[in-house]
Amino acid sequence: MSSIRFEQVSHAFGARSVLRDVNLHLTEQRIGIVGANGSGKSTLVRLINGLVTPQSGTVTVDGQTVGRHARDVRRKIGFIFTNPDNQIVMPTVREDVAFTLRRRGLDKGQIDERTTAALAQFGLSEHADHPAHRLSGGQKQLLALAAVLVAEPATIVADEPTTLLDARNVRRISELLQTLPQQVIVVTHHLHLVEEFDRVIVIEEGEVVADGTPERSLAAYRALLA
Amino acid sequence: MIGLYSPGSSFIHRAPTLLKLFLLSLCVLLIGTSPDLRLIGGAVAGVVLLFVIARVPVRAAAGQIIPILFILLIAVPIQGLLSGWLVAALMAGRLLVAVALAALFTMTTTVTAVLEAFQTLLRPFRRFVDPDRVGLLVALTIRCIPLVSDIVREVLEARTARGTQWSLMSIAVPVVVRSLYAADALGEALIARGLDD
């Protein structure tokens, strides 16, 4: 489990401010982040593994500043994107999962073993040698999860992982995210996904407007929407 | 190479990729320069035998070879009339064997194995090129073909759904814009997966 700290973090894209003076300390195992489109929640999680560098303030993971120790931080933080198509790198399912391990100093046998285990865990064994781009949307997101989890990161950050999925696959991914032993940080519009989480943070116009238990935070968010 | 790999455990599947590449090149060179129709006939029989040994699905194998038959259907009569039927038969045999061998290679070799082979080949030139980066470049190129083809299909569908008239700009602009967004997203995914090391 990682200890992630945001201190006075602000960020803007051009003239548009997306995060303003955010202070957060994330230590719980399951953390949900909700908010309207454009509220800054995706930028917030992209700061965690250095995909975005804050214009002011600092983000640290286990005491390491993300900007300065990006390589170490990215080994601890696995990132799942909204569109799994954009994160598939290799042509076949097995090759894509194995790709994550290629620069980890493992030998071929270890890579094969861990890849096979990851594919079995996510029910992708029978598709191992199939072209990744021909999988269904749900299977692609499972592949994205397998490709990230095979590296055994301490934390999984998922940016709207269920947005492009049908109801059955939303349930499948949400059940998976509930049972992972890792720390899980999920940005989502599917509020039921985070109802059982330890903590839910509501972002509105770049600011944290609610932070606490799912009941309290989701009630605050629903009040905002009303 | 996109989705052509046919899993199997034959000795052709298990043979070292560099050896397969070398034999493929050697065979194509020999057949390409041989004026002996009997040798080419033997090569055709040999290729059929290799397909049987590799146990690749007949439909997948036919999918690779049939397109070349259509080309031969036009090229052989022209060649026969212009240069004689022996030359036409030699040309048809050479093309068939070369395409079939290349198809057998792609159907029995994973992309990862091909990349690793290229990286091994490039290792002596490490001072001038980074073999890992070249390997990644090739992998991404292969991966981007279905990605861009999906983008083009979606743009064409959207154009049809909106009932707009055909124009190059109405296809090119969204395809280019969406391809750039996809490239950005892929870049982010590579960084997130530790590829900026």
C-alpha cells in the first residue's frame, strides 16, 4: 500500500485552471474519486504517476516526489486508462501482458510463468494467442488490468475504467477492483462502484468539496447534482 | 503479422526465429534465381509438406495464399504471351513458393519472437541504433495498423450515419485528429507502463 500525498497542488491547462490548492493524503486501500466531467479528477490521478506535472505544489508517493523519482513511482503505481484500446501495445494478448515485464530484468521463463498466471487470473487464457484488438470491450479492459497487475504494483489507479463497458462488464470489473489486494484508486461516474470503498473524494471545479466515507461523500455529490 | 499467428507446438513453431528467417531468405533466393522448373515443383511440394507439419489451419493458410492466385490469374497469361509459357510458369511458381513460405513464417512465429530476432541482429550496431527502441518501434507500427483502421471505419460510419456527401476532407480531418489523440493516449500508456526508463 502506498502513501500518496498532495500538498498545495494546483494545475492549469492554458488559461483554464483544473486543480486549485489540493491537499490530500491517500493511505486507504480503496479510494473513489467522483466529480462532473472537467472537474479535474482525471488530472488529479494523472499527477500520481507523473503523467501530468503540477504547476505548483508537490505530489509524493511513499515520500518520493513524483517528478524526481518518476521511474520508481511508476513501478509502484499501475495505471488503467478509460479506453483499453489505447493501452494495448503488442499484437496478441499474451505478448501484451508479457510486454510489461520485458524491462524488469526477468528471464524468459519467469516472464512466461507470470504472464500465464495473470492470464488465468483474468480468464484470458483461452485468448492468449488471439489478436488483442479483436477482443470485446470488457475483455480488453481485463487485458489492460492483467497487463498492469502482472508487474505487481502496490497501487492501481484506474481512470474511469468502466465508462466504455456494458452493464455486465461494469459489474465484472467492479467486482475485480473490490477484491484486489492492492491499494485501488478509482475515478468513476458509476457511483455504485465506490459505494463499498473506504473513502470517496468529490472534486468540483478543481477543488475537493467532499472527502470521507462513501455515504457522506456520495450524499454530498448527489446534492451537488440536484 | 497482425493476428496471423497460429499457435502450435510443431518443430517449425519451436525453431529459432533467426534460423527460420535465414532459411526463408535462402529459399527465396534459391528459388528466385533457379531456372529449373523441376526444382520449383519440388519446392511447392516441400512447402505443402511444411504446412502439413506445422498443422496451421487450412482456412488461415488459404487466406494468405489465395490473394496471390488472383494476381497470377492476370500475370501468368500476360507473361506467357509476352515471354513464353516456361517463363510464366517459373514466375508463378517462384511467387507462390515465396508467398507461402513467408505466410508459414508469420503463422508460426510470434511478433515478440520476430522483435527479439531483430534486436539480436541489431546488437552489433548498438553504437548507432538502440535495438530495444527499434523493436518497440516495429511493435507499435504493427499495433497501430488495426488501431488506425478502426478509426477510419468509425469515421466512415459516422459520415454515412450523418448522410454527408463524399469528400476527402470530411474523412481525412477526423481521421488525422483522432489518430493524433490515439497516439497521445498510447504515449501516455507507454509512460505509465514504464517505457520512459
